[in-house]
Amino acid sequence: MLGRSAFSRTGGFRPENLGQNALSLIGNIGFSLFVVGVLVFTIIAATYEPEDPLFHPSNKITTFLTSTSNATLKADDTVVKTGEDFMAANQTAFAAFINITDVENTDNGSDTNQLDCEVNNSSSIDCKDPEIFHLMMKATIEKFKDIHFYKFGKPISGEGDITCDMAWRYRPKDGKTAAFYKDYRRFVVEKSENCTFSVASIGDYHSGVNARKRKKNQKPGFEKNGKKSDDFSLPVVGEQVNDSLPVIESENAFKRGKYLIYVGGGDRCKSMNHYLWSFLCALGEAQYLNRTLVMDLTLCLSSIYTSSGQNEEGKDFRFYFDFEHLKEAASVLDQVQFWSDWEKWHKKNGLGLHLVEDFRLTPMKLSNVKETLIMRKFGSVEPDNYWYRVCEGETESAVQRPWHLVWKSRRLMELVSAIASKLNWDYDAVHIERGDKVINKDLWPNLDKDTSPSALLSSLQDKIEEGRNVYIATNEQDISIFDPLKDKYATHFLDEYKNLWDEGSEWYSDTMKLNGGNPVEFDGYMRASVDTEVFLRGKRQIETFNDLTNDCKDGAGTCNAASS
């Protein structure tokens, strides 16, 4: 009777209860699996460190950071793209360049000139003489056949009696970037017995130092169609850079302002692409809120760019980006100066601070904040402490990243211009990626063989004409392995031009001033930037993984993924 009663209470084996029990058992198992899954996911989320610092990037950054081709340097994450990379190269089309036929012809063999010659037989040259000006312009246009000239400055005296310095603005005929370049050179002008003039020689790149600065009250130089190239909203490489820090002049001006600052976060010491993606989110929010962005001009350079292999603090924004353009085109302040002013004036004027510690609080919800300063404070848990998280989700359609405001450092681009000019802008370029990849035969089985001297000579013979200047951009430490290429080409490498950044150079002097009088290392990011930009200005551009080998850039089996 007892056993029967127990059996009846369970009801487990009654036929009418089998379906109900089965459903209950399945439900319990499903719930248990769900709990285990949540637990596993929580553990993974708490401990996972993503390879990609841009954890779950939006479609916009994926499109931006991925080249339309599989070009080695263009798609490489080493060198960041900036605003000028998106300007159309034909943006300069409205500015007519100067042909030799535009230069006024003068007859320096006339009877009048002969009479003047008899009266004044001085051997000194008057650089302000229009005849000398036109002669120098003609000689320049005839000598540099691979560039278009847009403006000439009036010549001024060089050193001695027979030299004149002249500056001009130009761009290469085959230029693929929307930018102008400035050069100034020293001319030796000879005067014959019958007082005719000729240009005996034109100096090296930037030799005409007296023509570098425009004099006060100096009349404009030769311009065509009355259009001044100073009006172009394009980078001009070669002009003096004024990237001094902006200052708020008065207490009244400070208290009338509205400011935004980002503090903390995990973006520091990440790749330059990551840094820029986050920085432009902050700048975009500041513009959306009509506030001045208070920015930290000191960067931490990721170990991927340093010779020490360690992250390095204390790098200046102005080493890598054009701060002059940024401060002229946007409202920004250096945080050191800002906090100094804040300390002096915020209590006296009752200036308020609005603290935001949740990146999910959108800029749209901050648009009515009245306090003088909005401070976004980011925590220590990655990736939720990345600045760019502010611009995700619904914010993505409201806040636009102002790419056009950030250009590459004109000091670095000056090095690019100097190298290209020394090659007369008439060279072909080859990128040869080797480094650690040639050791890993599993991922790159053919790279070492395909980039050997014999293979390169075979690959290049149908692509580059023998005898051409060839600039080789490479991460190979031992460039002597490329010596056999010298039999067919005039090869050039980045370190051939290290006098441009070594001690005593203008770059060395300028960056040392920015760095408080301390020398600045020409670091791995700078090297990659200059190497890449010189490569991209070659008339022909031969890529490692497009043109020299069938191996995939990111390793075996990734070719289709890279091109999709």
C-alpha cells in the first residue's frame, strides 16, 4: 500500500503524463544550457583582448581603413590616411599653370640694351630687373619638365653679385594628390660682353634661402588669370609652418566660451589609425555641440612604431599632423593652457562643469547643457572606454567625423618633397615587403624567392625601363641584397636622404623646438610615412603582393578575403 501511494504521488510513469514530463525535461535542459552559455560568454567578454584595437568597428571605419585595391602600402595599417588623401587630384584644375609661352619675351640684344651696356659695364646682376625675372622663369620651366608651375615669386639677391634667389609654387605633372609644393633655388646669372644674360646654373632643392620668406610690402609674383594660389584650400608643402599653440587672450573671452574635453580611456598607445578614429570622434562631437575641443597634444607612440619595441609617451601631435591647419579650420585648445586658465578664472566667474561618465549618453542629449565645460570621463575597461564608442549607434548619423581638418605633418611632407625633387619628380617606385614575413614559409611560402634580386630583375624588366631612377620602399634591414638591381637601374632608398632629418637639418631644428629643446627621434612611424609618400609619388608604382608575388599579403588563404 505504501509503495503504491509513493508511485501514485510521482505520477512519473503514467501514460497520460509522459508528454508533460518530456516537455518539462527539455525545458530544464534548455534553461541549463542557456545559463552555461551566459556564464561562458561573460567570462570570455571579461578576459578577451581583441587583436584589432578597433573592436567591432562600424562600416564607416571599415570602408575608410580598407583600400579599394590590395596595394601593399595603401591598405597597410602602418600609415594612417588623413583628410588630404580624399581630395580629388584634379581639385587644382581651376588654377591654370604657367607655360613658357606665358612668360613675356624680351629682346636683350637690342640697340637700346647695347647702349646701356656701353654706359654701364658693371658685372653685377640686378635681380629686380624684369628681364632677369623672365629669364629665370624660362630657365626653370625648361629645366624641370615634369612639373607644372602655378606661381613665381619675384627674384631677390642671393649671395655675391651674380646670384639671385627665386621661389615658385608647383605640382608634379603626374601628381596623384591635391597639394601644392613650394621650392626656392639659387640661380647663377652670367652677363656677356655685349650685356646679354644667361642662367649658368640652378642650385639644389631649397638652395635659394633668401627667397623663402615673402618680404613685407613685397609685391605679388607672377600669377596667371589673376588667381592667387594662396586662396586654394589645399596643403602647401614648403611654406613656413606656424603651429604655435592658440591662447585665449582675456578672462572675458574665456568665460564666454564653451568647451568639451575627453579624459582617460584606453585609446592611448594604440595604432595611429585607432588614435585618429577616436580623436576625430571627439572633434566631431565638439563641432556638433558648437564647443571648443580641449585636446592633449602629447601622444603615446605605439610599440609597433618604436625602435625600443616599447610604447613611448611624450610625442607631440605636431610631429605627425598639421596643427596649423587644424587650429585655423577648427576651434581647439591645448589642455595645459586650458587648465591653467580654468584654475585662474572658473571660481571667480562661477564657471560650471558637466561630467559625463557613460559613453552611451549621446551628444544629442548634451546639446542643451549650459555649463561652460563638458567633460567626458572614460573608465579602465576596454573596449567600452574607447573614445570612438561615443560616435557609434544613433550618434553615427548625427555626428560626422571632420576628416578634412586633419592633414599630415607638413614637416614630414617637406622631406617627401625634398626626396622627390632630388629625383626631379621623374622616378618609378617599387615596394618590397620582406622583414619577418620571408621567414614564415607557412604563411608566405614564395615571398623570399619572389623578392630575391634575380626574381626582381625578371619581374621588373617588363615594368620599368632600364636606366630609370627607381625608389625602393622596403622594410628590409639589409638593403645590400638589392645591389644587383644597380646593373639596370639607378636605385634609391630612404636612408640615402637621412641628412634631411639628421642633426643640423631644418627638420631636426624645428622638431627640437617643439620638444622643449630636446632632440626628436625620426621614429618608425615617421620613416614609414615618408617612405610611403615618396613611393606614392612615383610615376609607376610596383607593389609586392600585387605585382611581385602570388603570396597573400595577410598570409596563405587570405587573398580572396583581402580583395573582397
